Amino acid sequence: MYRTLYRGADFIAQVLAYLGGAILIAIIAMTVVSIIGRLFVPLQIGIGPIRGIYDFTSMAMAAAVFAFLPICQLRQGHAVVDLFERRMPDSVGRILDLLFNAMMLGAATIGTLRLFAGLQDKMATGETTQIAEMPVWWGYAAGMVGATGFILVAGFCTLRAALMMSERFREAQPHV
Amino acid sequence: MSNFDLALWSFPVLLFLVFLRMPIALAMIVCGVGGTWLVIGTPMMTLNQLKSLTYGTFSNYSFSIIPLFLLMGQFATVSGMSADLFRAAASFLGHRRGGVAMSAVGACAGFGAICGSSLATAATMGRVALPELRQYGYPGSLSTGALAAGGTLGILIPPSVILVIYAILVEQNIEKLFVAAIIPGLLAALGYIVAISIWVRVYPNSAALRDRVPWGERLQALAKVWPVLVIFAAVVGGIYFGVFTPTEAAAVGAAGTGLVAAFGGKLGWSELRESILTTAMSTAMIFLIILGAGIYNNFLGLTQLPQTAAAWVGDQGFSPWFVLWIVLVMYLLFGCVMDSLSMVLLTVPIVFPIMSSLDFGMSPGDFGLWFGILVLIVVEVGLITPPVGMNLFIINSMARDIPIRDTYAGALPFVLTDILRVIVLTLFPAITLSLVWALN
């Protein structure tokens, strides 16, 4: 059961990370094309930079950053200070670990619900980006994908931290 | 409890949570949301802000430079350029006393010009140079110390992720900051090389010499590192001369290093996937900290702490230089235990208004550049000091037979050159600023 859940969380985190990576590479490719296009502007042959590339970059980058959150959560990539780690008894460390994972789950859930509220606002007002005039809610909707994955993976991490309290689980499972 | 007291008490609470090993970003969010709740009596304001704050932070065009630089650093890491740089540096320096360690530092400086992260630089150059250092009989302490210190050149030499963050926080020109970082970065490399040279003279038996390399081969080795020079010139020069925005320059740099790696046959599917996963983790970590610091600083702003603190410091009639030294020493001490990025994000919004209200006899623009470089150096020293020097841990994990105590001891001479450099750059701001002035 736990194995299946782990594979599920790992699958979500990896797929979203690669999706975000593909977005990054798309941003790089479009930026390079746009810069090359800009070089042709003085020739006046109708080739120029991509219109609204900055709007696209911002929106796509937000989607990528949201998509990167789950892998960071799953593989414990958050910045922490390890000053007193070794001086704490293991049992205390595990309780704190569970607590912090649960808090991260809470933060992820509230943050995503508020993002969804923001999405509804932007759909209602029909706000668009300045130059490309893309609806801003597109960016919010794209961000929801990664944010939802973040909740699911944070949920799994909380479960994992809870199971780690049991000695039998620690012995039975390799540390994943 | 007044709002001001709340803000003051939030610092020890934040530190306490962080020392319990709560992720730093989460601790900032908790203190920021909790503090705001206490000040205005309801969580509604924060909840309202959160509708657009997270998306607004993640979609900020200025911040989009960060993932691109991180990916560029990953491509540089797999490209094999680190090995070419090391060979080129070794062909010039290898036959000198301490030459292999000096070459490692020189190669780190070159790698720092295309990589904005200290840990990546230390890890990459460690893999390349550590075997050779051991082969030539360098003591473990000198080997790991030199590589850990050399790694900090990744961030001291532009491009640099921390400088980007600082520039955005205090609304400075990223292009000018990058230029201002060049001379101090080169001085850092020079200082490390001098430290090695002194070391091998104090302990003459500590290293074997490499054979002298003829000039023909030296030039050949040098010719192989041209992509590094081209990419650095395109990125930093392109930003400075206004050819690109910083984000565009980072995209060009990532494309360039990616192509170099791909044409060198080093960027297969597995390397690409690894590069993306590493970039994804670092990006998520950094953006969560940026978000957390934003929420926490909103709370501090609400309590007027930055203004009150600036006014208080102004009223005390301290000499500006005295305040500056205190601030730098505090950064140095905190840097030993805190993550440098978190520290910059947490403190600069409070410290910068205080510092810029003091008169150092220079224009606000110049002050912003100079202070940024000083802060960058002092927070990076924390990477090579105990107890939480990340660069030391990374290098030490590659050489399990060297006790961590030796690595700490080996880093000490390099820390001393860092401190010496901070003192010199503080006393003579013109060293940092002259290149900016010259190019203006």
C-alpha cells in the first residue's frame, strides 16, 4: 500500500518537474528566437521580436515554479538549518518532522485554495496582460496544476512522516 | 504588546523555529501570517493578499532570471567545461609549488563565470580536481579547504543568484552589480592563490610538483575553454550594454551552455533529466523562500519596524562606519549558521534602509552597489566556516577518508583572506566601484 502511494507521489512529482523543465526550455527557445528577430528590425523586412514575449515568460515561469514545488517537497529539498539536529533525540526529531510536514500541507492547501479564489477573480474581471493581451487567468489556471500536485505530494509526505514514528515501519521500509 | 514589540519578538521566534529544523520558508510564512494576524486582529487581510501574492511572486519577470541561471549552471556542470578549465589552469600553474591547488582555484573562478551557484561550483570542481590533488600528494586539509573556498567563487564572480535577489530587493541595477562584482571576485581568487602559496612555503613537503607544460600545449589547453569566455562575455556584457534584459541574457546563457554540452556529446537524456530535476528542486526552494520573505517583510512593514529602526540608529549619532562594521560582523556571524539566501532576503529589507540613510560620502547608487558586494562576500564566508559550511560538507563528502576537522582547518587560511578582503574593500570603496565608473 505504502509502496503504491510512494510510486504515485513520485510519479506526480517527476512528471510535473519535467513539465516545468519543458516550459523552461520553451521559454529559452522563444527568447532566443525573439532576440534573433529583434536583430532584423533595422532591416525592415517584417521580422521582429516576438510580441509580448515578456508576458509569456512571466506566465510560463509561474506555471513552471508551481510545477517544481512537489519534487522539492518529496525529496526534502527545502532550505533548513542543521545546527542542532544531532543534539536532538531521534524521537523528538521525528515528531517535529511530522509537525512541519503537516504545516507544509496546511500551507499548500490554503495557498492553493487562495490561488483558486484569485483565478475566479481574474476570470470575472477578464484582466489581460499588458502587451500580449493574454487573459491573466490562464497563468493562474496553469499554476493550479502544480499547486494541486503540491497538495497531493505534501499529503503523502505527512503520511510518510507519521509512519516513520513506528519502529516497525522504519525497519520494513528502505528510506524513501 | 505594541506592534513594534511584536516585530522585535518575531525574530527570536523565527530563529527558534528555524533551529528546530523547520524549513526556513515555512518559518517565515508562519511568523509573517501570525504576526500580521496579531497586528490587525484578523487573518482576512493576509488571505486576501494570498489570492494574488503567490502567483504575483512566481510570475515576477525579474525573478524569472533565477531558474534560467540555475539551469545554465546545471548544463555547465554536465558539459565537461570544468575539466577543460582545470586542464588549462594546470598547464599554466601546475608546475609551481602548490600549483595543482592553485589550478583548482583558477578553474573555479572560470567556472564561476558561467555558474551562479557556489555549491554547484564546489561539487563540479571537486569531482575534477580532487583526484589530481590526492595523486600529487596534497594534504587532505589543503585539498578540501582550497576546493571549498574555490567553490564560493561561483557566487562571488558574476553571474550570481544572490546578487540578482539583492538587486531586486533594493532596486539596484543588476547590470551594474554584476560589473561591480568582477574585481572583488578576481581579488578573491588571487587571495586564495596567495593563501595556497603561503601554505606550501610554511609546509614545504606538502605537495609534489607537476611537470612544466610547453607553451604550445598551454595555448591548446587555453583554446579549449573559449566557450566559457564567449558565454560569459555574452551574458554579462550583453546585460551591461543593454543588448538583452537580464532574463534574456540568462536564457541566452542557458541556451549556449546547453548547446556546448550537447555538441560535446555530454547532454544525453539522463543528463538532461538530472539537470531539470536539480533545477526544479533549487527553483522551488528559492521561490518558496522569496514568497516567505515577502510575507514576513509585509508584516514587518506593517509594524513600521524598518523605519523605526532607521530613525533610532540615526538618532544615536553613531558614526556611519561604526554601524557598517557592526552590520558586516553580524552578517559574518549569522552566516556561519544561516543559509545565505534566506539571510539576504530576511535582513536586507530592514538593513538597507538603515544603511542608505547614513552618509558614506558617496551617491546612493554607488552605495547600493558597494554595500551589495560587501554583503555578498560576508554571507558567502559562511559557506566555508563551521558549523554549517555547506561547501565544506560537499567537498568532504567526496573525500570520505579526510576527517571533517581537517577540512575545517584547511578552510581557515581561506576564511582569513576573505576577512582581509572585506576589510580592504570596505576601507577602499573605489576598488569595487572603479570598473563601474570606468564603463560608464
